[in-house]
Amino acid sequence: MKFFRKIIRTTFTSYFGLILRDLLGVRPSYFYPRLSESVSDLFLWRNDDVWETYFDLFHIAGVISPDFTDDYDVLIMLYDSVGLLINTETVRVRFGDIKLISLHCLLCGHKGFGTFAVFHMVDNDRLFGGLSCIAERGYTSFRRKADHSVLRSYVHGNLPVIGMDQHNHRTRILGLSSIYRKYFYMPQVTFDDCIVFEICLVNPVAKQISLSLELLNVHGEVIERIQHVMMERGSFYFSSIGLNKSVQWVNLFSKVRILRPIIFKHYKSHFDVFHA
């Protein structure tokens, strides 16, 4: 019985098994990794006169399996707001160590906002016995340069978005968008308690997508609608600065099953960042 359960589990978690589950509607997956890949979220970076971004990088393989103590390479790939590759850096990690990565040092002078991915180059067969693949969905932290405090605000990764083949280092986006269906997503948070709010999105699917951001008042009426096209590996940014209307909620429409934003809310004494 254990042998047959292993075969069924391996089949249903394989690349083609995940696609079949999606087509049949049987516990569909939001992404389709291959077991030869290292997987990463597409994390947001902000780098300008106001913002600085950091990432906590550690030896994930040793957390998964305490017997795995080898050093290994991590590849960090950085993209601009339209998804063009800026730079690739290789960082060596050791068992038990945590490295604080400053994105400013890797961006080659680029400013504004964009995305980055973190790939742990570990043999999945050795780590998981061929049943899974290593994935980075860790912690990005942000800080405003003018703040007196040296503390940073953290946000966890969202979805596994991009995979890198561990043998040839080719990358591909893992998610698929709907051909016909349009999805609706409302962040479970209100926006009337802060001075300024910002909404950031990254594209988790393998093509450009059109999105619509609706701003709603306390009565649920649309007071403004923003249309945008996000390129593959690209990102989107909206700020309420200059908006002379009170916003209670926001709606997001796209052909992506889950288009979950990173939200910054600014108060008199501090800011907060989170997924919603």
C-alpha cells in the first residue's frame, strides 16, 4: 500500500499531474513547478531617496533537513518594473548562518521599484527524495531612510512564482492565467485609518496581464478606476498621495486567480507593510 500511495502522490504532484488537477478542478494548484527546479516568489524591491529594501537569506536546506549541512550557492535575480533583468548575483550560504542582503548593493544604480527572485541551488532529489522542490518565500524588509529608528518592517512572501532549472539555470514563470474568466479580489482591510496608502502588485503568471484597480468610498461606490498592463515579471505601484477623496476599500480585477497586493499604510508615527 505504501508503494501505491507513493506512486499516486508522485503522479499528482508532478508537473503534468498539477495541470490535470487544474483542468479537472480537483484541488487545483496555483502554480506548476518541476521537481528539477528551485522555486521562488517574486519579491518587491523599493530603492530611491525615500526607501531601502533588505532580504533575510538563510540556509533553507538545513532547516528542511538538519542533516544537510553543505554550503551551497543562492542566485538572486533582479528585475525592473517592466520585468527586464537588471542583475544576477551569486551568494554562498552556510549552515546556520543568516545573511542580511541589501538590495541597494545589487541594483546597479536602478531606482524606483521592481521585483527579485531568490533561487537555492540544492539537489531536490537529495533533499526531498524526488517528491518536492525547494522554494524561497521568505522575508523582505523595508525602511524609510528619514526614519529615526533603525528598525525595518517585514512582509512574508506570497506565492511560488518563478522556477529555475538547477542544471541549466533557465527560468520560467510557474503560474497560469485564465483565458476567459475574470477574477475579483478585495483586500480584507480598510483604508480610511491612515494618512497615505500604497498598493503594489507583481505579475505571477507567464504573460502580461491587464488589471483594474477600483477605489471605493464608504458607501461602496467606485470613486476612481485605474487600468494597467503588467508585463511578465513586472510590477505595479499606486499611491493615494494627491487623492482628494476618502477611500474605504479597493477592488482588484484580472484574469489571475489570486492577485494579492502588498500594501503600505502610512501613519503619523510609522508605516506598516503587509499582504492582504
